[in-house]
Amino acid sequence: MKFALGFITGLAVGGYLATTMTEDQRAQAQAQASQAAAKVKNSTIGTAVKENAAQVGGAASDRITEAVDSAGDAVTDAVSDGGPSSDGSPAAR
């Protein structure tokens, strides 16, 4: 709930500021935002976040691949062992 309230407040304030700012004020705000983003991007924190995100993505990809392989193996085993046929009746052996 706190996130939603903050998000809605941010949208309202941002919308108000965007509609009441002059073109020069918008350009100045954009320049300041770009500078702040560049500082974060080039900081050690930004580097650590990028590296950790890549590690998490890699680990998640590995786990998903393992799960899909296991599921495929289970289905293959069930079909080859004479599991239920497509109509729900037991398969003939």
C-alpha cells in the first residue's frame, strides 16, 4: 500500500510539474536528471548492481533450464512406461 501511495503521489506531482513548467525549466530539470543518472551509472554502486543483476539472471536461467529438463524427462518416462493414454484410459503394454 505504501508503494502504491508513493507511486500515485509521484505521478500527481510529476504531472503537475510537467504541465506548469516552462520550456527552459523542463530543459534544466532534464539536464539535472541526466547528470544524476550518469553519476549513478558510473558509480561503484551502479557497477555492483549491474554485476549482481547479471549473476541473479544467470542463476535463474540455470534453475529454469534444470526444471524444464526435469519436466521433459518425467514426461518422457511416463510415456515410455505406458502411462495413461490421451483418452484417459490406461495404455496397453
